Amino acid sequence: MKDAVLISSAAGRAVRRGHPWIFGENVGNRPVGNLIALRDREGVAGWGLVDRGEITVRILGRGEPGDVDLAALLRQRIHDADSARWRLISGDTNCWRVVNGEGDGLPGVIVDRYGDVAVLRIYSRSWTPHLKHLVKGISRLPWVSSIVQRFGVRRVDDRTDWELLYGPPVPDTMVVNEHGMKLLVRPLVGQKTGLFLDQREHRRQIRDLAAGRTVANLFAYTGGFSVAAALGGAAHTITVDIAPEAIDDARETFRLNDIDPAEHEFVVADVFKWQPQQTVDLLIVDPPSLTRGARSDKNATRAYTRLHRDLAPFVPKHGLLATASCTARLSLADWRQAVTEGLVGDWTWHSMSTHAADHPVASGHPEGWYLKFGVLRRR
């Protein structure tokens, strides 16, 4: 690779430690998506793709790059990521994350599987010139029938819709399996790529905990936690979300699993203004990301504290609270402190976990640990 830029010693050390991004280094007027080597005073630290914005290079490798066939590299990494999933996913499941960006050596690239449909989402402009290579690599996976690209990433896309990149048209709605539970998914318009796949093992955990309990699922989206609780034998579930269409899909998901939605409760409401009308044996609090920048970090912390202060009193003695955060900017320690400050009475943390195994995190990329999930018991 002939093209190289000089980077700071600090940036060089970060690359050698395995961090997948270069921040703020001068890459000149090189076009977005160009392959460049990164050299500091010790030699070539690594190589990657030119980007724009706060992140100026997306790292693809360390050390001397040699002659890189980018198309072949992408095909191999997509194949390797897909092969690894077949050893990670258990049970009757046909929806999972196939490529998790930095954790699979493709920083800024997300590929999710829903049956025979692959949904691609790109979080870096550096990949735009190489889209055809990504599509070709994905299309070679043996289960892929169609590939859809979802747009809506503010720093990358100038649109919020979708585009069919490969194969026959994709239906507006699909039904997929997750540990034998049927889930309704809208791959063309749903949140993220259609479902929050990172919570898969936590939905199974809720199913194991729900027997005989009254369960309230807040910020429920299409009710995955609610259906899991009902299948686990919950006496009654309450599904709360601000979006009427999400609540409609939650009802349909109950029907798909042969559960009568009339026997459960569905509420369209702003969770920050809602309170249950009864005690809740298992309370699930899974809000969307509450901060997108430094200015709103403190507000997010206060919001987590207020949520738990307002809602935790409805959990009786020996009741459970399952609480989550997908706010990447909030550290585990800060989030846990915010939750703890909101709780009144004696509580015990029973478990702490993160995203499912199909969401790998590069060892040198601490920012990749975004999801936090804890189960507490009121003593």
C-alpha cells in the first residue's frame, strides 16, 4: 500500500492496542473510502479506510498491510463472521446479528439476519464506495435470499427509507423464531433493523423468571419481553409503549404465539408520565438511548434515576426489577449508580449482563460495550 499518512504517537499506540478508530488526525484531502497506511515514529501501526468527521480513519488491520485486495478481504470477513454465528446461536432461532462492525473487523458495518433476509446498515461514509463488495460478500452466504439496506444514520445517510440491493422483494412484515418464540418483525421500517436482537438472551431470562408473576414491560416496542413472560407462565402482562403501531404489533405477536391478547393489558403511554394501577412482581425497564452527546449526558443520568424512583415503589417485597440501558455514552458504573440512587428500600443486584454472543466486541474497543442489563430483587 503506497499511500500513507503520519499520525501522532498516541494514535499509533491506540491502533496497536487494537482500537478500531482514529480520531482527528489529518488525512489531507484524500477521498472518503480510500485505503491508507498509518505511520508514526515507530513505523506502520496499521491501515484502514478514510472517513470524515470526528473519526477520520476506520481501522481494518495492524502492522504492514502489503497488497490488499479489499473485495476479497470483505468477502472473507463476512464469511468468517457468519460461520462463527452458527456455533453461537442455540435453540429454534433464525434471527441474529451476522456482522457486528468493529467486533467482526468491519468497523461501521452492521448485518442482521431475519430468516432468509439480510438487513444492512452502515454507520460510516467510508463504506459507501465499497457497497458493491459488501453486497457481493453478503449475497454469497448460503441462507441469503434478499439484501435490504436501511438508512437513517444521521452522519452518513441523507435519507431515512430503505433500498433493495439484492434478490426478490422483501415483505413489509415477517415472522421469525427466537428460541421457539415467534416474533413479528418489520425489516423495512422497524426500529434499528427491525428488532432489538441484542436482547435475545435477556428475553429468554425473563421467560424463566415470569411464572406466576404480574409483569409490566415498559418501553416495550413490539412486546418481545411481554410475550416471553407470557410464554413463561406470567399471570398477567402489561405492555406499555408510546407508539400505537408498536402496541398493535405487540398484540399480533401474542396471537402468533397462541396467546389471547384480551387476557393481557396493552397501554399506549409515555412511560415517563405513566404509573401502574397495581403492584408489579416483575418490572422491566428498557428505555431507548437517552443521550446523543456530551450536553445531554447529565440529563440521561437524571432520567434513569427518576425512572427508577417513580416506578420501583410499585415492586413489592421479593419482587424483581429487570432494567437495561443501551446508552453507549453512559458507563456501566455511572448507569448502575443512577439506578441505585433511584431505588428506595433494600435491593439486591442478582445479575449483570450485556448483549448476546452474536454482538462481539473487539478487545481494544471498550466503547463497544453499550448494552447493560441487570436483575434486582426487593428484599
